[in-house]
Amino acid sequence: MAANDGEVLPILAQKHYAQPCAFTPESLLREARRQKRIPPSSTPAICILDPDGDILRSLLAHGEARLEKGWACYHAQFYSFSHGGMEFGIVGCAVGASFATLIAEEMFASSCKPLISVTSSGQIVPVRSPPYFIVIDRALRDEGTNCHYAPPSDYSHADAGLISKLDGAFERFPVPVLTGATWTTDAPFRETQAAIDAMAERNLLAVEMEAAGLYAFARAQQKPVLCFSDVTNQMGRVDGDFEKGEADGSRDALELIVIAADRLRSRVLP
């Protein structure tokens, strides 16, 4: 894509995808630990990104999550909790691909493996009434962070091996779980009707803000990341929209994560 003056847009220029990064999450965490006098520590092996913050708020309200003071990130608080016989780490309210991917980088630098993200999203193709979940197998790259990790293409793809591990996993889950593609945008209030119609023609099931960036990062850095879309709304175009269900859908989302984590750990954990 070119700018009006015929030159390549800055976001697509000087990327040098094969070269190592000069600034790394390990460096940032090292300096944060030095400044804050925090001793070295690691995350639980299974980490969660909770962009809406509903899961974390519910855990805190029930006294089920504990703040990890060894987390050295400048930008977010990290909590841990146990559920379903597994230990999890979680960061809430990491909204948008740039923030979510920054946190993902730091999680993996702190021994995370794998990372699961569950984000609310707006329905595009009306396959059924919300709420329901989507296992995102690919995401249209309509946000900026993905451009820093991978050369231009239409989609960021999930790891096919991770997707295949979920075959049949949600047959008894009380909320429908589909598999399909989404549209990742970093400008939610620029979702014009013409753009929505174009995405429907591509058979993109929902619109969200993180998956394309997270999957581009995961592919570039060879990290196990799996993104779910919690379809909760029709972008405010109907009365009574944005109803997520009991406890803002947090309990369903957590059980979904536990099922997925149980399936994935045999592939990605030693």
C-alpha cells in the first residue's frame, strides 16, 4: 500500500522481519526488576489474556485470584489462580492488539506456555443469537501491530496443530462454540456499514481487536497462542445489546479456557 505521495506507508516500511529485535521484553523486565527491586520470578505455564476484564473481576470478587508481586511489567498487574486442577496466570483489560501483544511478549519472556485469549466481539454473520464463542482460526489483519511481525497478507493464522487439539472438546459445553474467522480492527468506532457488509461477504463471523496481532506475533516468534471470540453483541445496533450472560459471561469463559488448556498442555508443555 502506498501513501498519497507514492511512497510506502511508514507502518509497512523498514520492518526487516528476519532481523533480531534491538529492544526485547527480557531487557524491559530486567530493568524493571532492577528499578523496582523485584527478584527474578516466572509466570504459571498457562496464561490468560482477558481484554474485557470480566474473568479477572469475577475471580477477585470471589477471592480466587492473588496478585503476583514478582511481575515486573510497567503496564499491567498479573494475577494467578487455580482452577480445574491447573495453575493459571491472568492479565485483565489488555484491550487492543498493541497492548495485548506487549503483554504476551512479556508473559512468554517470563515462562508462559501456552497463552489463551478470550475477548468479546461483535457479530457480523448472524449464525445464531449471542452469546456464543468462536475458536478463531484466522483473523483479518485490519490493525497495525500485526504489520510489525509479518509481511503484508490478508490474514493472521492460528497454529493448525493447536486448533486440531480442540476437535470435539466442547461437545458437552453448555454454550455453543464455533470455529471460524474474525475481523481484527483497532478502530471499533469506524466500523461503517459498508465495511461490515464487506466483512460479511468474506464470511468473517465477528469483529474483535486482538487476534490478528496476537497470531502474527505467535507465528513470528513460534509461540503457542490461541484466541477465542466471545460473541456478545451486534455492535449496539439492537436494543438490549451487550448481554454476556451470568456474571458477565465470566464463568462460561473460564470453563472454556480450562477445557482448552487441558487439551493444549499435552502439546506444548513438557
